Amino acid sequence: MKTPNQLIIRRYPKSENKSLRSFSAADELIEEYIETENIALRAPVLLNDRFGYLACNFHKFSPISIVNYKSQEKALRQNMLDNSISIIEQNIIFPFDKINHEVEIAIVKVPKSLDLFRLQLQKLSKCLGENSQVICGFMTRHFSKQMLEIAGDYFEEVEQTKAKKKARLIILSKKKKTQSNSLFNEITFGNKTIKQYFGVFSANKIDQATEFFLDNLNVDSSADVILDLASGNGIIAHAIRQQNANAEIHLVDDSYLAVESSKLNLKDENTHHHFSDSLENFTPEFFNLIVSNPPYHFEYETNIEVALDLFKQVHKKLKTSGHFQMVSAVSLNFKTHLTKLFSKVEILAENDKFIVYDCVK
Ligand SMILES: C[S@@+](CC[C@H](N)C(=O)[O-])C[C@H]1O[C@@H](n2cnc3c(N)ncnc32)[C@H](O)[C@@H]1O
């Protein structure tokens, strides 16, 4: 997609779905507000700039992008390269990295997870000055009163702008001195307590599909190299570790906060956590067993393309006769895709909502 400034912003990963866009009216409104209000940008901090629209448009002000997802980092780098914008390595940072200067302006695309919004404002407010402002953009259909409540926990002044093209801004200023410091949710499941940072999949309780999967997983005790793909807080890998004390277990997730959470829940030497949106760093035929509750939502979008691409990678990285076990909503009908890749696809369990497949390479 071409921006009003003639930059080309592409989605990563690519999508065949033409209705999925690489920026929104909320991005454009942020840009317009900064111009009309004559706001001086000096190394502004950008959050949830999914494909790098804001980083590319504001590049001459040396923005600092706080990147939540490996796929977001790849999109940002690709779009900067495509628009001949040089990348300043220290300006691409991750949610728990420290910012060592006072931030005057931060720009936040409000995420779907308002827990994540809270975590971001909490972290951000530590490096804001007395006169700093936070400009938050969102589409009006995603507005919730809770956004204002959370903003009000961290800032004295919370003002909304008028809507334009179904987008709106909230401007936050005068940060509060005392604030809550909580960053975690805890999920109790059986006799286990799983920790996860705000914004990680399935806050407060175990996801129903995950629970159904764990009830029906069939782990061969001889599987010694195992991957939990799209591992979230690591709950599936954790259950496997209880059954198989000696296996080498790898966890892969696109979300920085998910990986940081799984590190809290599985700490042994034979468990390896990878912040990645792909299996490109593993050699072919590496695993005996891959398990997954794969993604099919991102923020407000539903899209199975990422899952289908992951299935192809799974096939490559499994040993011959290795197993891929996964859960999904019945309605997604993944079987038609899985049978094109694997020599055998069986249903291990099914109820009215979820289905567990066992695929053999
Ligand atoms: C349905 S959740 C499952 C999380 C966890 N396994 C559970 O059952 O609670 C899907 C996870 O996929 C992750 N994800 C999305 N795209 C991914 C990708 N390309 N590679 C790896 N993980 C991805 C998301 O961050 C999310 O944590």
C-alpha cells in the first residue's frame, strides 16, 4: 500500500487477503495531528507500529521502535529497506529493554489486549518527563471505556480528539507519580500455577482449546527432541515436561512477552526458548514430535495463512515418521490442508468445538 507520502508499506508475512491492510486511518490521523499541532519530534518512541508505517513516515526524527513480535521486526526492517531508509540498530528495541533518555513524545497504536496497553504505559511512564505526551491512536469500533480507565491510572490528563475516517486519538499528559507495578497474570491449572506477562495469549485462564489438547495429547515417551510451536506461556511444553523428564524441548513464539513468560515457567537446562516467527533456524528433520495450538488471530484480524505456512515448515523439520499433534477449532477444517502434507492424519479427539489431530510424516 502507498502512504499519502508515497512510501510503500507492505505486510509481512504477505497475505493473499486483499482486505488486510498495512496501515489504517488511525496511523494517518496520528500523522495529521502531529503536523497540525506542530509537535516537535525528537527520537519519539513508537509502540505497536505493526508494519512500520510510523517508523518510515517519521524516520527523519530517529524514532525508537519498541518491537513486540519477531514478525513485526521483520516487517519494519523490510519496509525501511524498501523505502531506502537506513536502519539505526539501537533504535529497534524490545519491551524489556531500557530507554536511557527522557522521552518527550511516545506514539502508541492501542493494542487489542488492554492488559498489554497497561504494561506498555507502565513501562513507558518510567522514561517520560513532566511535560511529555503520549499520543494513542485506534479505530473507533475498537474503543472501550477501559482504555480511558487504564490511561487514567497513569496520567492526570486524558483527552480524546474528534473522530476522523472512523479513527480517533487519546492524548495523555502529566504522568502520575504513583502507579501500580504489576506486570503479570497467573493461571492456575490443576496443581500448577503458570505465570504470564500482560498481553500474552489467554490471560487469566487456560484457553479451552489448550485444555482439550492437554487432555488428549499422546506423547510417545521415546520422543527425545520435541517442539512446542506457538508456545505462548509454555503451558503445553510444561505438560510434556511432566511426562518426559529427559527430552530436549524447544519452544518457539513470535511474541517477545510470550517467550519471556515461558522462560518463567520452564527453567531447566534441557529446555530452549526461541523468539521467532519461523523454524528457519532449525536444520531439516530435527524433531521427533511437534505439538501446537497454532495461531489464527492477530489483533483484530482472523487469518489462517500464518498457520498454513507453519504447517509446511513443521513438515520440513520433522524426522521421517515423526509426529505433529495439534489442536484447532473444528470450524477451521485444517484436515484438508494437513492431508496434503502428511502421509497420515488421524483425529485423536473431537468435541463440538475443538479437534486434535495426529499427523505422521
Ligand atoms: C493460540 S496461541 C497458543 C499459545 C499456547 N500454546 C497456549 O496454548 O496457550 C498462538 C500463539 O502463536 C503465536 N504466534 C503467532 N504467529 C506465530 C508465528 N509465526 N510463529 C510462532 N508463533 C506464533 C502467538 O504469539 C501466540 O502465543
